[in-house]
Amino acid sequence: MSLAPLPVVCAGYFMVILDVTIINVAVPVVGRDLAASLTGIQWITDGYTLVLAGFLMTGGALGDRLGNRRVFCAGVTVFTLASAACAAAPGAAFLVAARMAEGFGAALIVPGSLALLQEAYPEPAARSRAFGLWGAMAGIAASAGPLLGGLLVSTLGWRWVFLVNLPVGAACLALTPRYVAPSPRRTDRALDRPAQAAVVAAVALLTAALNEAGRRGWSDPAVLTGLALALAAGAAFVLRERFARTPALPPRLLRSRELGGATAVGLLFNFGFYGMVFTASLYFQHERGYSALRTGLALFPAVAVTMFASVLSGRLSRRTGHRPLVVSGMLLGALGLGGWAAAGTDPAYALLVAPMAAAGFGTSFALTGSTATVMGAVPPSYAGAASALFNTARQIGSATGVALGGSLLAGGTGPRAALAVGAAAYLAAAALAWRCVPAGTTEPVAP
């Protein structure tokens, strides 16, 4: 087994996750430098997330049709060029547009990264280790983002937050054709444009409505309208897929207990973990008066453990199978958030370290098994679409967790209510994983 494809593919995924977190500490400085309005500042962050979430299914469908390596490289190219445009932005509107272009490039990278790893490592044990390292990349990027962003902003300036992507993207483009095998192309599978438009509209509207719910409240007319339109677009997508000649994912696959169940687990653990990170960030800054950098350091225990939890679960899965690891990870996450909620209204920081670390470790510990379950539930010809479905669900979970956490904090309940809801989501994920995740390692289903 060649290890060369692994770091090359993971480097692209690393850039995507890094750009989610590194911008947070830079946004206030960017806003002052570019004289951006509050809405403009929000769109610098949200524009990237909206486009990423909305076009993941399109990226997966394009990868299955045109070849995952080809689409992955196209995504890295778009992402790298858009990062250069972000660094050179003369104004807020230009920066928002460039961030959206970054999000589109990221939507092409993420589904292809998992599909390429499945192609490169067909043996279940090797594939589990590869998926574990893929998950660890997310942990490394998430933990490095706030610290690296704070360091760059305070020394070289905010434009370097985007310039750091250029050498990584260039290296990824140079090494992918050399070390990653070409992917099969299935040009006979037509791209269902109406279905893709419907899913883009559904996910983008849902993400936008959830983002606004955290600021406006769940009863705001704009939020309710967005949710209703997202539901209508989602229904249109399901109806179109049911009768399409070449659906993105055939109905027989969508009815799979493994695919649907593991995807729902991914949504729930992202809901719990990213809801906790957002809630804790606001709590540390608004209630305890921490600076942005100190908040990043305070959150470090939650994200630092993710760097090796995925790797550990990838190695253990050969002995235990996926189900015990996913279930135990979700129970550990529930224990962590429940422990914080039970710690009182203003606990000492030392009492919060273990709960945050438990949530971070449990989430990453479950990531490998749930990822392998999703990818093993479909034939290789639908790997890109399955990866896109899984990561779209995770994006929706993150957005919902952030929105609910913001709403509960705005309502004056403090962080405990949001953390209790997150703990309940982890418990629901544990029950679902026990039913849907296979006990052993998974082989992709036959075409």
C-alpha cells in the first residue's frame, strides 16, 4: 500500500477546514480595514459556508461523472486562485465574492477527497486508517485555525490569512497528478441540472435561515420564509430524484439503513460539537471577558484531542469494528456536554477542560466509523455523491447547532441549555449508531 496519495489528498481537505476557522479572529480587523458594515462582516464568514454547503452535492455528482481526481484538482485550482483574490481584495464586496468562490472550490474538493481515498485504499483496514487520518486533518486545521489566524493578524496582517493557502494549493496541484491515480469517468451518467439546482437552493436557503435564526430569532419572518422555501426546494429535489433517469443517488441506496443512519449520525455529532464550540466561544468572550486569542486557547482542549482521536479509531476499527467506536464516541460526547451543563452557572475553567476534551475526542472518535459506513454503503461509482451527502448533512448539523446555541444565549438562558440539547443530540446519535452502523469493517457494496 502506497502512502503517497494520503498526504496529497488530505492537504486539499486541510485548506478547506482551515479556512472555516482561521477567518474568525481576523474578521474584526478585516472589517475595520475595509470599512465593512456589520452585514458585510457577517457575509465574509457566511458567504463561504453557504456556497460550500450548497454545492457539495454538485461537487460529488461532477466527481462521479468526470472523474474524482479531475474535479478535485479543479477545486484546488479554484480555491487557490480565490484565496489570492481574497488576499488582494480592495473592498468588502470584492472579498465577499472571492470568499464565495473559495466556497465553490471547497465544495469540489471535499467530496473528491473521500472518494479518492476510497479508490486508493480499497482494503477495509487500510481505508479505515486513511479515513482516520482524513478526520485528523479536520482536527488539526480546526485547532490551528484560531491560533494561526491570531498570530498572522497580529504580525503580518490579515491578508496573510489567505496567502497561506497558496503554497499548500500549489503543492497539492503539483503532487496530485503524480501520486494519485486517475479516477474512472462515467460520462454516460448525465448531470441532472434541475435536481442539482433544487439541492443547492435547499441547502443554501436552510443554511442562510439557520444563520439568521441565531441573530434574529426563530420567529422572524425572514427566517420562517427561508425555512419554508428550503423545505419546498428539498421536496422538489426528492421528487425529481424519484423519477430522474440518472439520479445523483438511486432511491435504493438512499433507503439503505447504513447510508441514512450514518449520515444522520454525522449531522447529530456536528450539531453537538460545533454548537458547543460556538456557545463556548461566546460565553468566554461575553461572560468572562476573554480576548479572541485567549478564547482560542481556552477552546484548545476541545479541538486538540481531535488530532489523534480519528487516527486512534482508524487503528482500533480493525479489532473492534466500527459500531463500538461510534457508539462509545457519542456516549463520551454526551457525557462531556452533560458534565458542563451540570457544572453550575459559572464553573471554574479547570472544571470545563475535561468536558470540552470529552466532546472533541468523542466526536472525532466516531468520525472514522461513520465515514467508513457511509462510503461502504454505496458502490464506487457513487462514492462522490455519498461523500457529498455525508458532508452536506454535517454542514447542516453545524449550522443548526450554531443557530440554536446563539438563540438560546440571546434568550438569556446561558450556555447550559444549549449544552444540554447538544448532549441529547449525542445520545440520539449513539442510539442510531447502535442500530445502523455495522459491527465490523465495511466493504463497498457491489455496483
